[in-house]
Amino acid sequence: MDLTASGVRVATRTKHASAGLPAACTVLGGSVISLVGLTWDVQWHSDVGPDTFFTLPHLFLYSGSAIVGLASLVVVLLTTAAQRAGRPVDSSVGGRAIAVFGRTFAAPAGYLVSGIGAAAFLLYGLWDQWWHGLYGFDAVIDSPPHIGLLLSITLSIIGTTMVFAAARRHRWGRYGVVFSLGVLIAFSSITVLGLQQVDAGPVEPITVATALLSVLLATAGAAFLRRPGGAAGVAAVLAVLQAVFWWFSPWAAHAYADLVGLPVRDYVNGVPEMPSLMPMALLPVALVLEALLLMSRRRGWHPGRVSVVAGGVGGLLVAASMPLQTSLMYGVGVDAAALAATAVAGGVFGLLGGFAGWRFGGMLRLLAPATDGKVRTDA
């Protein structure tokens, strides 16, 4: 048994790591359940038709947010009790504790954000139930309560990312950030549909928004790890989720339709709705970002400035690939003028994505507590 001060510190860190991992995995699991419910619900709307408030896909959406909310509440209560009892509070578990309601509660930053997202989801869920009671079936994804529900889950996933970022000195914390960012990109493929009423001429605003968020979050992964593989890891997670949902979405929608005795629409084309909205080219684009960032390291260039250029390149490539992706899947023609305009707009917004992504990744790094004057990055 190691009785040295160093050994005690290592043992303490290990204990805290094992204490923080179950809660972090629980909020991540809740976010993934919500994502499963969303892709199932979107496919249901596409292949079967409108629905009511109480459906199995909706149950997944609600239960995912409930899991996130309950886990966040438990951590907040445990942190508050520890602080009131004078026990040390490990800031690697969710981040530094923040005083809430006049120091009534002490809430770790990550769990505070994820919990607020879950609470907002509950409020928007009540609004959605009222909306169903007033108007009946849902026919569109971008109704006001749906947009609120989607943004609430997005906030919960951001909080989940912060929870893992606070445990950056542990390997599972770094992996969790990369996975959470991939989940966030997948989820945003539906959130951006709120822009479909925007008239931007030949520019496709949904495609540009997809390019912006994809580049921003992939760059955030690279900035968080500060080593090769961050952006590619985020893109790889998205690719895996896209492949799984490509099979799961139509299977779940059709199986549930058979279960409740509803027919599938005659004109179903076989293309999974939500997975087809995710950028298939993000992984090769992320490799381009990785190459540019690696070049900056070798030549001593400022990575934050290079990330802006890399973001512009990435945004242009993602925006240019999305119309081609749609054409390939649905067999429709490509408007060259619209493609060019959308690609240019994607490149411009990609510059913003690269700029913001690098800084957001740096902000995530700051959630981890300092240890002996610096944060450990080995684990």
C-alpha cells in the first residue's frame, strides 16, 4: 500500500474518477435515448404520418430528458450536501460548483446546464401537450413547441459535454467529450430545420447551418484535445451514428406501425429521413482539418488563426457536398448556381465556425480543475 503523499493523491483522483463516471454516463445515456427517440419520431412522420402526444418515439424523447434531469438533480443535491457538511467537492465531477438561488444549492456547472435543459424540456413538453389538444395531430417538425423541445435537448447535450470536459484528466472524460460532440452534430441535423422558412434566394440556409455547426463542433473537438484526432474522432462518431440510424429509423417506424395497426405510406422512398440530413462528407472534411492543424503545429503557426482558415475550407466542402448527397440519395438534379452560392456561404460561415469552435474547445478545457499548477492530460 502506497502511503506517500503522491500515492494518496493518485488514490483520491482514482476514487473521484470512479465516482464521477456513473453520473456522466447516465446523462450521456439519456441524451442518446433522446436522439434515438428523435430519429424514430422523424421517420414516423415521414413514413406513417401525423401522431399524437402519447407515442412510443415520444416516450423515448421524454424518458431521455427525464434521465438527464434526474441524474443532474441527484448530483446537485449530493454536491450541496457535501458542501454544507464541509466536505471537499471535487470540481472534476461536472465542473466547479456554482451557487444557485442565493447559495441554496451548489450545482456543478455541467450538471447545472444539463439540468436546466431537462427542466426546459418539461415546460415545452407541457406546451406541446396543450398544442396537441388544441390542434390534434402533428403534421410538421418545426412547430413552436417542437423547436423549444429540440433546443432544450440541445442544451442538455451541451451540459453533458461540459460534464465530461470537467474530467479531462481522465481518459473517459476526453472520450466522452468527443462522443458528446458527435451526438450534438447528429441532433442538430433536425434542429436546423427551423430555418426552412427562411428565404435566402439561391442559398440553402439549412445546408449552410449544417456546415456551420459541423465545422464548429469538429473544430471544438480538435481544440479540446489539442492533439491529432479530435476533429476526426467527432466526425467518426457521427458516421457511426448515421450508419446505425440508417438501419434503425425505418425498421423502428415500420415495426411500430405494424404493432399499432397503421399502414405505411405508399410513396415511401426507402431513404431514412434523419440520417440523410447528416453530412456524409464530414469525416474526410475532418481529416482535411486535421491535416491543416497538424501543419500549423509543425510550422509553428498560431492554431487559433489556422482554425479559422480550416473552418472556412471545411464549411465550403460540407456545404458543397450536401446538395450532391441529396442528389445521390433521391435521384434529383443539382442546381449549379444554387450549389455554388450555398458553398460560398458555407465557406463564409465556416470561417466563423472555425473561429468559434477553437475558442469553445478552449472553454471546455477550462472546466477541468488544475492539479499541481496544471491539468493532467495523461491517463
